[in-house]
Amino acid sequence: MVIDILKFFLVYALVLFAFACGLNQLLWYYGSMRQQECDQYKQWVANPVSMANTAKMDSFKESCDLKYKSVSSIYYTSETLFWAMFGLIDLSHFTLKENHYLTEWTGKTIFGSYSCCSIIVLLNMLIAMMSNSYQYISNQADIEWKFARSKLFIEYFDDTATLPPPFNIIPSPKSFYYGLKWICDRYCGCSKAIRAGKQKSMR
């Protein structure tokens, strides 16, 4: 399932970047204009005795709203589209102060297309991929369980301690037998393997 999630995030990142590039290319000019108006308003607030038009500065105050920064760069546009997937972004972020209805409609259409692709298509694709992986794991569960059980059985079939812990700390007759056999093989050279090796060397 982790592989499916990584595949989904890769495809989602490509879709997010593609729509972010399109929206930023369309609306970056308006974001930069709002940023300039906001800078002028901040300068006027810092120096209110200037000869600037008060009514005009009041109209520039709205340009300092954070929603106008949502499409001012690739980073902000990508961030806006990411949070839009969770329903935290509305269409007001793509509303223009100018009467450029065609540009505004195009931006909202691109945003709607992104919502359809990310929420409807990609999320359902992730659900389908994870469902397929779960079905595969469920089908293999019985085989994996039998394999693990057989592996556990084989571990206890091994020629190890006669008694289970903690009773295996007491030496058993088999332990003495193996100890004597090891000493005999080590120092006397009377084991079958050593004798067979000597016979081969003599041949």
C-alpha cells in the first residue's frame, strides 16, 4: 500500500504543478499589481502627511488582503491549490478587482478543472489502488500464514537443546555425549569425517 500512496503523490504533484503553472501564468500580473498597491498603502500609513489621495489609499487597503497573494507566484499558487483539495479555498481568491471578466472566468474554470481532477479522479484512483492492494494481500494471507507456521515448526525440529528454557541450563546426558564426541574428534582424530579425509589423502 505504501507503493500505491507514493505513486498517487507523484501523479498528484505533477497535476498540482501543471495547474499551478497555468494559473500563475494567467493571474500573476494581477497579484503583482495588488502587491504594489499594498506597498503604496503601507508607505502612506507610515507617512500619513503625504499628499496622497485618501480615498485612493483606502481602496488600496483591500489589496493587502492575503487572498490576492494566492496566485502571485508559483509557490503561492501551488499552496493555494494544495489547500483547495481540503476545501479551504473558495472562488474569492480568483476574483479580480478589474473588470476583466474573461480572464476571471478562465481562472475559475482552471480552478474547477483542477478540483475535478484532484478530488474526483485522483482520490478515487487512490481508493481503487489501495482496494486492489488490500484484495491481493487478503488473497495471500492464508499462504503467508501457512508459510510462517511451517517455518516455526522447522525451527523446533532443529537438533538443538533437548529441554526448553529455562530447563536447558541443566546439562542432559545428550550434552555430555556431544561434549565427549567433540573432544574425541578434536584431540583423538577418531571421527568418521577425519578418517574419511585421511583415506582420501592416502589415495
